[in-house]
Amino acid sequence: MIRINCPFCGPRDHSEFTYGGDGSIAYPALDASAEDWTKAVFERENVRGWQTETWHHVGGCRMWLLVERNTMTHEIRNVRPAHPGFAAVLESET
């Protein structure tokens, strides 16, 4: 079982979340070519070790989060809001 420490709701079971994919991908512009979109969506590395991923907290606050997770051990070392504005608000409160 993976426990994700949501910055808004606290520690929660991963079953409350949906996996959104690689959080380090820079997607092309909406009017980009089909080839550019194919590369961004399907041609990715299969990371072995630490990876930044997006997770959606559908069973809680419904926020999108960036989670640094080890793909080998499932250890999580950092969780932060995906939206920079929410991340800035949380940082200003500490």
C-alpha cells in the first residue's frame, strides 16, 4: 500500500488518488503537430528510481499533486501541489 501525504488533507491511502502520469513532461502547444503529441504522450522513458509523477486526489480535495516517488520501492519523498499558485500559498503559511 502506498500512503500519499496530501498537503491539503494529510496522509491518505493511494486508493483515494488516480495516477496522472509523468510529471516532468512538457506537453506541446495545442496546435502542435501530431508527431509532437505522439512523442510527448507515448515515447517516454521507463524510469527506474526517482520520478516526479502527477496524482489527482479524487477521493479528497480533488487537487492535482506532484509526487516524487521511487518506482522500485514506492517510497515517496516529496508531495506538492501541481499548480504553482497553490504551492506558493502553502509555502507562505510555513
